[in-house]
Amino acid sequence: MTMQWIKHALLSFCLILGTLSVQAAETSKPAENTVKAVNINTATAEQLSQLDGIGKTKAEAIILYREQHGQFKSLDDITQVKGIGKAILDKNRSMLALE
């Protein structure tokens, strides 16, 4: 009976160790669908369209505004672009950059 108990304990230990190894591996690899910081003064339409609430049309509007008015001085300036409001800015603020 003692030998059987040792086998069960060892098997349980191996299962726990394997589970912990898988969890550690999953947390150490980078997320695949994360958006890197997007510089609103240099980003392409493709890069801008990766942001939440920004599709192809709004991305092109951002680029057109930038061409007509020059570089954005602050992140809040992006709300001057038609179709980009405070809600879209707030959703993306942590992913936006000026430089």
C-alpha cells in the first residue's frame, strides 16, 4: 500500500509540474495581437487602421489632415480629424505616440 501511495504522489507531482511549465511558457511568449505604439505623425494608413475604432477611411482622414495642417502637436489634436472623437482617442491613448 505504501508503494502505491508513492506512485500516486509522484504522478500527481509530475502532473502539477507539467501544468506549471505550460503556464510559464504561455505567459513568457509575447501576445500575437498586440498593437505597438503608433506615431500619429508618421504612421501609414495600414498602421493607423490597426487602432481600435480606426478603419481605412478614418486612417486616410488622419493622413490627409496631417498633410494639410502639419504634424500633430499633442495627442488631443487628433480629435480635430473628422470622425475621430474623444472616445476613440481615449480607447487608443496608451498606444499612440508623437515621436
